[in-house]
Amino acid sequence: MAMFVSYNLEGFGQELRRIRKNLGFSQAEVQQKVGVSVDTIRKIESGRVIPRYDTLELLSVAYKQDLLELLKNSRSNKFLMEYHDDLDYVIARYDKDTAAQLKEKLQDNFNANFRLTMVNPDELKQFITFVDAIDSYYSGAVIDASKPKQELIEALRLTIPDYNLESFDKYNYTYIEFRILLLLSLFIAREKDFAFSNRILYHILDKISDKNYNTKYVDFLIGNIYFNLAYNYHMLDDQAKVIEVADKGIDFCLEKRTTHVLHSLYYRKGIAQYHLGDPDYMESLTIAFYLLKSVKFPQLLEEYKKITREKYGIIINI
């Protein structure tokens, strides 16, 4: 049976090359400093080999970074990644029933001992905790955000033992850990601490935008970050920032052809334009509603119509 844990060696190698060049070192200079041969460095940077532990220890001295931690963050558990499509469906459609089905499927599929040997049990527990928290967040059942927040922090401590949310920017994160951190920022926003929530969101955006990721999963995450930033600025009544962030998110989604939050970004932009007296608000809102209609979210479309009519006195006939 094939192993399900692998490494994105090409991405890891590209990151090492970037670090080396930023430090102004040639491969030969690194060899002189720590004794790792040019041939070995070339193979690692081209993604052709899994680097040895002792090699990474030596290179960490030259590059002044923990390359073992960097390699850890290049690890992708393909078995768990299979469930991210289901997870993204839940988030995009706020579908509580699908969230419950996903959790049940996870538990059923990993009950057998041979399955558990393929996945780090802590990562599985972390993932299930994440699904539970998403269910709580989108169901609207949670009034006190402190319990799911603490559960998510404990989930992060399964893989980052000394984790402290107040020092969130001091850690390196895997993909799923970034997703947990993003969800934490949403619960923080529910507690009205929009500034702290935004700090977390911008940190995640900076970290994942700086890396050589070109996966649909990361694109999905970035789209969500732009939407939640726009929403937080809406709650802070900073309409100009809402439009600025929404426009960046719209441009990103169109470039990457990811559409799951386009309607939300256009909606936030339209409401911000309405507050600022910009007559183009109707165009933005109409696009948002047509997008909702085109992706067949009838329940969500009617909910948006009702909120827009009752809260802002704006009627959109679609």
C-alpha cells in the first residue's frame, strides 16, 4: 500500500533557493561556510532529493532559519487532503447537513486500524476538531465563542505544543494550521475584536502569498481572507477600506478563476458604496445577486435579498 505522506520537494527547494539568494550567497559560498557540497545543494534546490537531517542542520546555520521546520511545513498528507473539497463545499454554502456528513465520513473511514497507521492521529483529531468548529460557526448556534476558540487552540497544540494565540505570528504553520488560525480569527471577530482578527488575517495572507503555492486550496483560503477582511472593515465602519480590500479580493478571484466568495465581495463592496453615496452601488449589488443566482444558491439568494431590503431599503429584482 502506498504511503499517503509526502513532501512538496519542488516548493521546498524553491524556498531554499530564495532564502540563499536573499542572503547574497552562491552555492559555493554555502559550501565554504558549512561544508554541504554544491552538488547536494543543487539537488535539494531542484527538488530531486529528500534532504538528510544532518544536511538541514548545517544549512540552517548558514541560512539562519530552522529548515527542519520549513521541511515539515512542506509535508502534505494526501489522505486528509482528499477531504478538503468536502470541507470547502461546507464553507462556501454554509451547509450544516454536509458538515455533519463530513464528520461522520471522517470517523467511519478512519475507524479501521490500518487507516490510522496512514495518518498522524493528532492531525486527524485536529481536522475533526476543525470540522466541528466550522459546524458551530456556520450553524449560528454558538453564542459564546470562547469554547470553540479554546478547542481550536487546543487543536493547534496537538502539533505546536507551546502554542499561544497572543504570539500567533511567532510560529510556522502547515496548511491545515493556517485554516484553523483563520477560523480562530472569525470567532475573535464575533467577540467584536475586529482589529485583532484583522492582524491574524493579514498575517496569514502575507505568509501564504509569499510562498510558491499554486493550489486551489490556497486560492480558496486567500479568497476567504479577503472577504473576512472586508466584513471586519464593514463592522468597523471603514467603508473606504471595505472597497479597497473587496477590489483586491475580486481581482484575485478573477485572476485565479475561483468564484466561491465573489458574490460576497461584490456585496460588501456594494453596501460600502451605498454608505458612501456612490451611485455605482446598484451595479455591484446586482452582480453579487446574479452570481448567487448563477451558482444556484436559492436559499442564500433569498436571505441576501431579505437582509438588503430590510436593513438598507434596497430592492434587487432578480
